[in-house]
Amino acid sequence: MKTYRIADLVVAMNVNGRTLRQAAAYEIPEQEPDMIVLCDPQRLKQNRSHLSLDDCEYLMSGETFYKKLTFFNGMMLHSSCVVVDGKAYLFSAPSGVGKSTHVKLWLSFLKDRAFVLNDDKPALRIVDSEVRAYGTPWSGTEDISVNSGYPVGGIAVLKRGEENSIRSLTPQEAFFDLVDQSHRSLTGNARDRFFKILDHILRNVKLYELKCNMDISAALLSYATMTGNEVSL
């Protein structure tokens, strides 16, 4: 069993293959863990025979980590997260809508000022009342992540549209979209903790709905609105 620092927590995991490779940048010398992640990928494979055992372990280890993260004021948000000038901006949507493509457009004009913190499942934690985003090893097939954490500057619910538009969302308007792109299998006390964490995030982070095409103009609009800065190409 190896020890990792993930989302500012010491995590002990016994993993192999893909999960081990993607967690390599998070490994630290052995110490007392805050959390132990154990999983039985064979059990998941019984219900998802089309997946490899390696993929089952990747999915189960991530699911276990994010369930236990609720004990540490944290949750997962299915999103692509970009960091600019020391703040994290998350774009959340179902797979295939264009989260990664939109973030790549930010990188295309921000260059060295920006980087992707996590391209699939960043962790959100409340630390001293501040909402922070973290890279994690559960970072999608391209494995784009950085082992660090930053205060969240905004969360946008991303939707496809022929015309680009962005508007602020109330916590009530954003609620169902964020629940839909988070952990769905929580029960009992874990579910109660999750909703308390989500409520804090909804009330303390700027929320947006972004309807966009995949043109650079969409990224310029979201960047200007979410950061308050203008960029000219």
C-alpha cells in the first residue's frame, strides 16, 4: 500500500495499473493516513463485464475516495478545471458537451498564464470556509492533472448553443445541474454531508450558465465575465 497526498489529505491506496500510473505524481513518503482507499474491482466487473479489470479499479478507487471525501468537507464535480492567475474556474457538463474543448480555448489565448488543474473529476473542498479546487489522479483518459489546490473563482454549467451567452445563476438554478454532475450513489449520512457541502459551495461561489459554440469567441466571453478581465487577440 502506497501513500499519496490528494486534496491536501494523506491517502493510503493499494492500486495497480492505470490508477497507480495516474497517482504517481501524488505519491509521498509513508505516513499516517487521513483516509484509506480499498476497492474490489472484480465485484464491479461482475456488473460491467465490458470494462477491463484495470478500468474497474480506476472507477472504484475514485468512487471510494469521493465518498470518503465528504468526511473532509469535500465533493467531486465532473468538470474541466482551469487555473488562471491563482484562481480555479470549473466548467461542468455531461460527457461530450465540450468541457475540455472550451478549457483548451482558454489556454490558447492565455498561454503560460493558465493550466488545467484537472480535466475530469477535480475535488472541491471547504477549507477555513474557502472553497478550493484540487487536482486528483481521477483525471480522465488523457490524465491531465496537477497536484495542487486553488481557490475557486467560479463554476459554469456548460451547454451547447449556436449563439454564445453567459448569465449568472442563483444557487437554486444551479443546484440540479451540479448534483447531476457529482456523486450519485451516496446514501445516509454521506448524502446528508454532501448536501451540506454543496449548499456552502452554491452560496459562496459565483455560478454561471454558459451557452456556447466551440469558437474562440465563446472562451473570450466566459473569461471576461468570470474573471472580470478583458483579452484582445
